[in-house]
Amino acid sequence: MFKKILGSINIKDKYNDISFLILLSIIILLIFWFPIDFENKKNDDSIRVKGIITEVDNTNVQQFEIVKTGSQAIKAKILKGKFKGKNITAVNNLLGRLEFDKIFVKGEKVLIVLNLNKEHNKIIAANVIDHYRINIEIILLLIFILFILIFAGWTGFKAVFSFLFTAIIIWKILLPLFLQGYNPIFISLLILSFITSVIIFLIGGFTKKGLVAFLGAITGVALTCLFSLIFGKLFHINGAIKPFTETLLYSGFAHLDITQIFLSGIFIASSGAVMDIAMDIAASQNEVIFKKPNISRKNLILSGFSVGKAVVGTMTTTLLLAYSGGFTALLMVFIAQGTPIMNIFNINYVAGEILHILIGSFGLVLVAPLTAIFGGFIFIKHNNTSNKIEVF
């Protein structure tokens, strides 16, 4: 498989890509193992282990229509770790809220938190947290990676690295900086610029195509940020509309500007689609000038516009479906209750999603012509008629 993946690129490109991937791998490992302050808050007297339910007693479980309350008495066997093979008992308290309650049955794999004594050689108490999903999540990730490698080859291999890199940056840098109280807008723009440069130059290479895509994408993200700040204020949207935001405030982070975090989430969420469109247009212009090296700057820009129109036409609908899909149940409640549409559009939750959709779409619409214009001036220099694509 690796021979097939690597065989489609020339030696020079392969060397540059592999060098970049090695550097990126080092960065990923350093960031992954670099401790952050919030990791020090872990309780050293507790460990998390995989277990299996051996017995469930539902005597104290009461059901009221679709809601269950009370508690389950659970017995489970630990499957991994220093306490492997030991049996524990726990209580699963039901709150009567479907979004939080878990119902366990015999034979299920579960995640168990063990509270230990000071010597860490004895279990004081055990708590069954949730269904154990790590194994199936890893399997799903591996299938995803396999499909990318089979379909996209070497480009897919680089896409996997960019995926992992982005996940690590968000988890280990972006979110901790938010929690430390740094300005969410500034931090988001800074980190998105870094992520965008890494992803685009990794996928597109250190070429004019990569430069055009980067300039188009970063300009689109900046404009999306500007629109989110302007219209976020006009919409009077509070960041507390997002789930668990209040929980965050009550957990010792009342100093955070949740509205700016919400607004930064708008252009963070749309940045991936913005990068996609920028790369599509840059790649199409690259192909056009390769096939027709004597094309004029004006015609090259118009070619980029044509591609941009087609891509934007479907991508804006993609954003609508992506954002509205998360609020399907809420919209169904409004429709079922006969809530007037004017009321629905003025409810803060719905208005927040409208802001997400429209501002994200603004970025997509603007990045297309901007990237095409950048491409016209970068691919075709005033005194260059050959337009040979070269590393800058």
C-alpha cells in the first residue's frame, strides 16, 4: 500500500513532503506530551478502567412514561489495569433526564472510575461513568484513515497528519488559552492562521498554488471574523445559548467572555469550508495555467470565478444543513406547538444559528473571488509569460 501511495509523486516533491511530515510529527508529539495547567487538576487518588457489567438490579428504578428515575444497583468486573479481575459494586443514579441518564444492562462494557486509598493499593469506592466507547471510536478512526489512504493516496496520507495536527492544536492550545482568559477573537485568528498555513502548504505544497490558497483562505477567515463581530453585536446574542456554557461559568470561570467565545466559534466552524473553497479555486487555476500557459490574467481570474460560483452554490447549503441539523429537535418542538415563525426567528437559540449560517456563508462567498484574484496576480506576473509553477 505504501508503495502505491508514494509512487505517484516525483522524488523532489516526495523529499519535501516527507521532510515537512517529519517536522510536523515532531511538533505533534511535543504538543501532545507538553503538560497544560488544567491537566494538573486530575485527582491522583482515582483511576479510570474498563469493566463489564455482571449483574444489574433495577428494583429501585421507576418509570414515568418515557422517563426513568431512581437508581440501578450494579455489579461489574474490572477488565484492565492493576485491579484486573476484581469485582466492584456501584450505584447508577437516574436524574429523570434522558440527555444525562444512562441505563446499563448485563454484559455491557463500561468505563469505571475507582477511588483509591492513599497507598493506591485498595479500592475505596467505584462509580460506573458511562458506556465504554473508546474501542469503537478507535476502530471508526482507523476505518476513516484507511478510506482516505485508499482513495487519496499520498494526499490522503498528508490529510491524516493535518487532521491529527488540528485536533492536537485545538485540544492542547486553543481551548486552554480560552480557559486562561486570553482574548478569544485574537487567539482564534492567530491559531487559525497557523493551522491554515500548515494544512494548505502540507496538502498543496510550497508552491504558488499553496500560496494562493493560503492567502484566499486567511482573508476569508478574517472577513468572517469581522462580520461575526459586527452582526453578533447587532443580534444581541449572548454566548450562554451554547450547551454547557453556564456550567463552565459556575465551575470557576465566571471571568470568561462567553460571547466572544461564541463569536470566535463562528469563524472557527466555517474555516474548514473556507480552506476547501480556496484550495479548489487555487488548484483549478493551477490546472488551467498548466494546460494553457499563455492565458491572460483576466481570463485566469474569470476561470477562478466560474469554479467559485459552482463550489459556493453547494457549500452554502452544506452549512445550512450542518448547522440546522444540530437543532432539529428544537425546531420540531416549535412546529409541534404551532409557534409563529416570527417568534421562532427571534428566539436567541435560533437567531444564534441563523448568525452562524449566514456569517459562515458570507465567508464562503467572499473567499471565492478573492482567491481567484490572488491567483491571477500570483500565477501570472506582469513580466512572466511562461507562468511556470515554481516553489516560492
